Amino acid sequence: MRSCGWLATCASTRAPIEGREMRISGALILMALVFGLAEAQRPEQEPIIRLEAPLVLLNVTVTGGDGRYVSKLSERDFTILEDGRPQPIAHFSAEETPFAVAILLDVSGSMERMLRIARAAARGFVQGLRENDVFALYAFATQFAQIQPFGAYPEIEPEVWGLKAEGYTALYDCLVRAARDLAERPEKRRAILLLSDGADTISRASLDDALREALAANVTIYAVDLMDEASASAADAVRARMALRALSEQTGGRYIRDPGGAQMYATFQAIVQELGHQYTLGYYPTWERRDGRWRRIEVRVARAGVTVRTRRGYYAPRP
């Protein structure tokens, strides 16, 4: 059983679906999130990314001009380039397989007007998951907590509905922890659904740290921008939007702007479909130097009129 750190009455002590029933009060979670009791969960201030295995895995989404997912492609249809050099494909998978998703819910003070929409969006996403897909639920404000450990649940924890928007925003710290947790999962297809206004205000980790962790764990980020522009400055809105776009685009995910939530259900259904229809490719790179530098990845498909999305690269390990 993984240690829950600062949250004494941690939701991860309850087995998925069945087993012991140990509930967390919304007040306890909120108090911990806001008043900084999560020191043990803070990401360490050391180099973030380390590729322990030589195999580089890529989850690849291929869509046609009509936006539909392109199926029935074979290994021969794909070409992987690292820094412009072709790489032999060592792993290829096209079947529909279960995936793991970490849902990150922003409950900071800046989300006061949008929290109701965010909670409903998280619930709608969970209800659209398939039987064997698993998710975990995290909440973050001044600090963060894993409210619901990974499992195949039919619903999100009811305590989430009692949370109030309060405190600062440790978005990057929470994202680092979720990426690390996903890195330990057996599923090859991993994603983060980030529901936030994007305005990090207190994290020890930086945007670059969070992005490095996500890339190291082969995590695809779907960033839902819930910025309330009526209560944010233009400069803050631009910075937040750029951060959410960077997280999603660099990892091969999607940036979603739907502040009113009108298209949220359809969008989330499309994400579930996308995760279930991805291609998983892997290759063993040959590094001239183990220097920790950025390695640019490009995936090409031998079919006209298609769009290919995957993570844009990774950082090579150091000696």
C-alpha cells in the first residue's frame, strides 16, 4: 500500500469498487489543501526526468480530414524520426486496450465561479469511461491530494461536491505527482485530464518540470481551460493559456477551451474514444551522448490527408 503522506485519512486506503469504506470529509480535504499540510507530497528539487529503460514509447493519434480516427494502419505505415533520423520500430500495437487517467481538479480561489462546472465535467468524464479503464482523482489548491486512488470506479468521490474554491494554485506540483504515479502504472496508454484556469501561483515545480515528468512517463495531457476572463487580467489569461497549451501540445494531447461547459460532454466522449483508438509505437534510440538534451520526435504516416499527434520529444538520460 502506497503511503499517503500528509493526509492521514487517505482515500487510497480504500480498495477500488469494493473493500473497506473509508470516507474523507470535504472540510478535511479542503483544510489540508489550503493550509499547507502536504509537505511530504512536494516534488523534490532535483533533475526531474530520467529514462530508466532504453525503449521510447509513443502513443499516437491519427485522424483524417473529417476528424475521425484512422484505423487499420499497420507498422509499415509509420515512420519514426528522432532528430531527423529514422528509427527502427521495435514495438507496435493497434488494439483497443484499457488506459489509465489521472483527473486533476483545480479547487483554488481563482476557480470560485467555475468550480461547479469543473466538478460536473470530471463526473461526466468518469461516467463515459469503459469497464476496464482506470482513473485516479486529485484536487489541488495551496497543496494537493490524491482523493481517489487508481481504480475502475463508476463515480467520483462524493466529498468532491463539498469542496469550496479557496487558496492558491499548486498546479505544477500536482501534475508532477500525478505523472509520477502514472509512470508506475502497467497501462501503456496514460493520460492526465487537467481541469483548471491554468494560473499556477505557488508551485515549487516549474512548467518545465511538470512537462519533463509527463514526457518521461509517456503521459498525454488534455488541458481544459476554465479561465474566468471576467475576473482575470488579460496578461494572466494569456500566460495561463500558454501554459495549458504547452502541456497539451508537447505531450500530444489537446487544449480545450469551453468555459461555459456547453461542449464538455461531447469533448470528453471524444477523448475516451481517442485514448482507446491510439497506436502505441516503441523504438530503441542510439544516443551519441547521454547528455540530458532534448530529443525531437516526429511520427509520419504513409497516408495522405491525415493528422498525426504524439509527444514532440523527450530528454535523453544523463550518465
